[in-house]
Amino acid sequence: MKKRLICGVTAFLLMAALPFLSAREGGMLADAVPSADESAVQAEPTADSSTNISVSAQESNINNAAEVGGDVRQDNIDGRTFRILDTSSGKVVTVSDRDFCYGALAYEMPPSYEKEALKAQCVACYTHFSYWRQQQREHPDEALQGADFKADLSCNQYYFSDEVLREKWGNLYEQSSQRLRQVVEECLGEVLRDREGALADVGYYALSAGVTENAKDIFGFESAYLQSVASPFDRSAPSYCTVVRVACDDMVKALDGQDKASVHQISQIQRTQAGSVLSLTIGEQTYTGMELRERLGLRSAHFTIEDKGDYFVFTVLGYGHGVGMSQYGANEMARQGADYREILAHYYQGAVISQ
């Protein structure tokens, strides 16, 4: 019993480091659906995009949710549901908004984070996927077979099922689940809207380089509420700076069409206002910072390069696409006394919270 208790406590402490141990990013993931980068939260939800569940294993596991056209549980808010095309099975499943928010929140943040930061993330997640849902239902993509978006449910893309969380949290499942469910209930249905009342297309990710990015620089579209703002707490994060060594041969493999001579010809590095690499030229080919980040597996596009001859050293700051809310920054703001509305107002300036 003592050994199990020690293991449980250790697991809980490790949860705080979860966002920095995973390449997942939220809200606008570069590889996600309607936004530009999810890995960015598009091609990453960003790094960078977003994601959810219920009380019993049967109720919470989205893989057990009813297919479209079948019986759908009615314990959702106002009958609202998300329809998801499971790319692993080719089937469309339906999950209530409440259940989806719970699983998406668990996917994006550890339960050990401050409650107000969790609430801010919950609102951001719900806004992100509600935006996707609205866009799809107004302008359907036949390839989605009536779904609001697609996800590989076999690997819990965008959210964790209850079954996975029971295994992940172990002895701390009950208290962790209860904490996140309470958070969801306190802000369920709240979304961010622009000044015209339209749903905001928000982004979020693990950790900025100290300043967030303009959406225009990273995703190519203008957004009044996705503008560069300071996020100074991020600089104190344990994983704020990472150093990656890439062998010359690996650079050649990662950059199609380059040879050993051309990979050393790095020039014309252009940066965003916040400091991320906007574009750079290697040999005679130009790459975006996000493209190079993806090809080399870097945590962000905010990096410097040192050519050491046989290898290159990349010094990388932050983790994610950098657009919108920094999850680490949100947690630190909450630790300093900010509530979720203040956190959201800081990272999405000009956007308003509504039902």
C-alpha cells in the first residue's frame, strides 16, 4: 500500500511536466482541420490546437459513442454534440459537448494546473472546436461524411478517453477526474467571440518564447485577437530552452533536394516581430520556419542555427506555434491571482466571453 501511494504521488507531480514532454500542441494545430498550423495547437492546435468525455467508462469513452444516425446520449448541453470522423475506422461518432470538453481539457493540460488556467483552457478548447463545427456545418466538406472534423480516435487524437485516463492517472483517477469535471461544469458552454459576435478562431500551445506571435506571421491570416503580447513567465519554464544537434547527413535527408555542400549555405534569415524564424534560405531553396521545425522535429520555430561543420546546433525557445494562449503562461498567471477571464483577455485581446 505504501509503495502504491508513493507511485501515485510521483505520478501526480509528473503531470505538471506533461505539456513539455509531448509534441502535442493545441488550438490551430498545423496538421489539424480548418486552421493553418495545428502542430501549431495546426499543423499543430500548433504546435498547436485542441479536444473530451464523461462519468463511467461506457459514458466517457468516445470510441463507444453512438454513430451518426444512431442513439445519442442526451446528457449534453442543449442537445449539442460534436460529430467526429474516426480516420482509423472510417466511421463517424457522436459525443456530447460536455464529454468532449472534459476529454479535450485532459488532453491539453494536467489536472495539477491551477483551476483558473484549466478554465481558460476549457473555454479555449470549446471555442476552437465549436469554430470548426460551425465552419463545417455552414460549408460542408463531403469528405468528412457529415462530421464536424476528423481525428484518429485509435490514438486519442485531440482528447483522452476515460479508459485511457483511468490508466494514465492510476490511483489519482478519482480526484483528477473530479477536479476536471468541476472545471468543465463551471464554464461549460462559454466561448470566445470577436467584436462582431462571431466565434473566434483561437490558438493555444504549451510555451511561448516570452512573447506570443501574430497570427499573420505564422498562419497567414489577420486576426484582431491573435496579436503579439508579452508572456514573460514562460522564460522561467524548465523546458524554455532546448538544444538540438543535427548531423549533416540528417540535414540532407530532412531537406529534400539538398546535398552536403548546400546545407551549409544558410542565408536570408527573416524573423517575426516576436523572434521566430519566418523564412530562411538553404542552398537555393527557401523554407518557412514552421516547415523547418516540422522537418527537423524542433519544439518551435523560434531558433538559432550554428554550423559546426559535421553537424548543426539548433537552440530553440518555447514549445509550439506561439499563436494565442501559452498554457504555461496561463498557469503562471493563475498562480499570481488572475482568473480565467483575465487570462483569456490577455492572450486574446479584443475577444469577449459569451455563451
